[in-house]
Amino acid sequence: MSIMKRNLKIVIAKTLIVIALIVIVCQICYFKGYKSEWDKIKCSTLKQHSPKFIIMILTANSSKYASRRRNIRMEYLSYPFKHRSEFKHYFYVQRSLSMLQENAIYNDFLWYKGVDRYDKLSTKVWSGFKTLYDNYDFEYVIKTDDDTAINLDILYNSVVANYNATKPFYGGVFSGVKGRIARGPLHANAKWHRICLPGTNFSRPINGRAQGSLYVLDKESIQNAINLDIPPSNCEIEDLYTGSLMQMIKVKQYKVSGSVGAKWKTKCNQTEYYYNKQCSKYAFLHRVHNERDWNIVRQMYFNQTH
């Protein structure tokens, strides 16, 4: 009897040691950093559902952006859209102590290891695309900002139903069809390709680009653009750079209905949006900044208010 008790104690002790080692390894993954996003996946013992879409949300380290992330988690990421299970989101941010603490709670950060500045935005965005391509399973990536609200069902139907899951795919709200830069500090009247693709033989003018508030790329387009191995150089306006790459690999443009800028705030207000058919078809709304904006979004997308 004493032998059985001793053996039982040994088994229990070994089990506790194994559990302690697993906890330590996962703590290292979350708090000490990991070599790649794939290491993060290996720390999980649960089999994850492979989403059709990954939402890569650009954000930054400050209290202002923390409130934006909180609103996004509480609003459209929490609403029970029909196709919600087809989407997985990551906030793309530089690692810091406060970000590690936040990620320990939500586990929804994709880490950026480069210089996080607006004048390095193309580098940041395409570093994110490459991290996702190398380490995650998906069909499409939605690049968006932390002041953009998305109706996931409308966006899903726009890509999958309207275009029958066309690939390669480059979707968004397009502008700049004359092939010239519409905004930004770099040579406002120059052809896009001369800025965004220096040193190449690409001489055709750009046929427009999707606005950076939200656009959709499929995995094949991301792979083909990465294989070009053309750095942004001085083209750090990321939607221009992305438009140039998509033009170079000859990806067709597909329209996704959305409102870029702040015009929707008056056009789709709480009393009149019901009479505006266009508002009810928007897949996304840009510049959602305060409680009044979110209240309009709730009525439009969720038919509720706070």
C-alpha cells in the first residue's frame, strides 16, 4: 500500500512539473517576445479555425489609440455577424511594455519590429503582409485603420458573393485614376510609378489606388508583390505604394462600397440614414472618432444605440 502511495506521489509530482514547464514556456512567448508569429501559434494547444479573412488593423502606442482599440473590440468585432467566424483580427503595433500587458489580456496583436513612423508607413504595412503570408493561413487580408468601422457581412458578401471569390484580388474605394498623386508631400505632380517604383522598367501610369482606410488583397497578390522585391524607397504613402505594386503585377481592381473621409457623418445621420439607400450598403465607414460617430454606426450596422 505504501508503495502505491509513493508511486502515486511520483506521478502527481511529474504531472505538476510538466504543467509548470508549459506555463513558463507560454509566459516567455507572451512577455519576453518570440522570434516569429509562428512561435505564438505553437504556444497554443487549441486547434484554431482557419479564417477566410485576416483583418490587419494599423494602430500605435498611446492612450489615444488604446481607446480606439477598445471601441473596435466592443463594437464591430463583438457584433454577431453571420460571417463573423470567417474573420480573424490583429492590431499591428510595435512591441512595448504597455502593449505586452494589453496583449496578455486580449492576445490580438501582431508585432512590428521596425521604425513605427508615418513616413515609414509603406515599410510597416508590407512587413505586416509578409509576416501574415509567412506564418498564417488565410485567403484574403483586409488592411484597415483604427478609425474605421466595418460591417463584416457586407464586406464578406462584396468579396465572396459579388466577385465569386475572384483571385487575384485588389478591392477598395479607388481614386487617382489619372495616375497622379492626389495628396502627400512628395512631388505632387509626378507620376506615381516614378516615385513608388524607382529603378524599374515600369512606365505605364497608375490606374488609381485603393484608399488606405480599407483595402483587400488576396494571398496570391501579396505573394506576387513580395516576390517583386521592390522596396518603398521614398514612397512611404502606403496606399500609393500598394497601388503601384498591384498595377505592376496586373491585378484587376474591384470596388468595395465604403465611405472614405467624414462626409457620411452628415449624409448618414441618425434620423435620415434610413432614407439613404447608399448608407445601408457601405461595407465600411472611415474616421469614426467619438461616441456620436459610433452611435451612428450602431444604428446603421446593428440597429441599436447606447
